[in-house]
Amino acid sequence: MKRAKRRISSLLSHVFLIATSLVMIAPFLWMISTALKGESEIYMYPPRWLPNELHWENFIRAWRTMPFGRFYINSIVVTTIITVNQVFTAALAGYAFARLEFPGRDTIFYMYLATMMVPGQVTMLPLFLLMDRLGWIDTYQGLTVPFLTSVFATFFLRQFFASIPRELEDVARIDGCGRLRFLWQIMLPLSRPALGAITLFTFLGHWDDYLWPLVITNSTHMRTLPIGLRFFVEESGTQYHYMMAAALITLAPVLALFFAAQRQFIKGIALTGLKG
């Protein structure tokens, strides 16, 4: 009876998980289907999952309709600069908050965390006015400089660093290892799962960012990919087949990065505790 109950419970769990997975993946499959349809098939009722004919040329037309090459370059440059700087500064700040002893450390850390409670929309107008004063409207500086540091990334790495035994640092210091050398040669290699997770979080967050690039850029040649998708909305109607094709092109780097870093990502989430 116990085995039968376990099998039934396992079967029900798997059925639930499969059903949930299908619900989650259905919009993505519909996007692929729409990207391969002709214009007349998009508005058919009842809708069809499989198009009568696969229109692979939608991807080429979507790429040529707008300067997607330029949008790609802008997104790659902006996201790479932000990701590299956030991980670098978060590693240094996280190590300082986790390992260094200095007056007011915990108070400063809690004040640092308190800034996460302020919605980004509240600081957007002052930030825009500051960028305007600096002459950084419609520039890479305006797109990247406000996001070179991250409170969440610092908190995330600080929690992981705090879980690493202090005995390693004590032994390293006895052997003459300085703090920066210990961070670079011992702490960071041990923290690869956390670094991979926060890199993926940061990359995804800014690759998909829509509001700030929309506010800070004026010209087409400085737009990023999320803004570029908006160009397929016209007065005559939305070109859904081209928009879905362009969205799949936009998703390609994200999917590639996720599949490349998913093992480190899962480890980072599993191993990052809430110690200290």
C-alpha cells in the first residue's frame, strides 16, 4: 500500500509538473508559430498552431526592415559594459561587507540595502536631469553609467562570501597572502556558481530593459533591441509575424547564455545562503 501511494503521488506530481511546463512553454511555441506564418494566417479563426507553409523569409525581412544590426551592437555593448562592471564592483563590495572589519560596517550595509526599497521610477526623473546636465543624453554613457553598480549583486555575493569558511583566509594570511590576492585566487574561484548566477541575472535584466533606453535615447542609431521591436507597430496595425521573428532573433543570445551557464546558475542559487 505504501509503494502504491508513493507511485500515485509521484505520478500526480509528474502530471502536474508536465501540465505546468506546457502552460509555461505555450506562449513561446505560439511565438515560433506566428513567426513562421504568412500575414493572412495570423488573423485566421479558429487560430492554427501549424502554418500551412513555413515562411522563413520573415526572419530576413524583419532583420532588413529596421537597422537590427545596429540595435544588436548597441544591446551587446551596453549589456556587456553593465554586466562586467556590476560583477566587478559587487565582488569587491561583497568581499568588504562579508570579510573586512570596520566601524559602522553593518549600518552601512543595511543603508545600502534600503536603497532597494526605492522604486526605479522615483529616481528616473532626477537621473534623467543629471544625464542631461552632463550631456549624456543619447550616448553610451547615459545608457550604462547609472547601472555600473548593483545593490542586489552586492548583497548576493556578500551572502555567498559569508558562507565560505574563515579558516581559509586565516591560513592564506599566515602564508603571506594579501586580501586582494586571496579574493582573486581563492575567493572568486570558489564563488564561480554565485558569479555565474549574478552574471546571468544582470545580463538578462539589462538585455530586456525597455524603459530607461526609451527615455535616454532619441535617435534610431542608439536604440537597443527591446526598443527596436516597437518599430513593428504601425498605424495600419501590428506586423505580428515580423515582430515575432525579430523577438526570436533577440532571444537567441539570451538562450545561448542560459544554456551555457545553467549549471553554474543552479549551483549559485542552491548554494547562496542567507548567512550573517
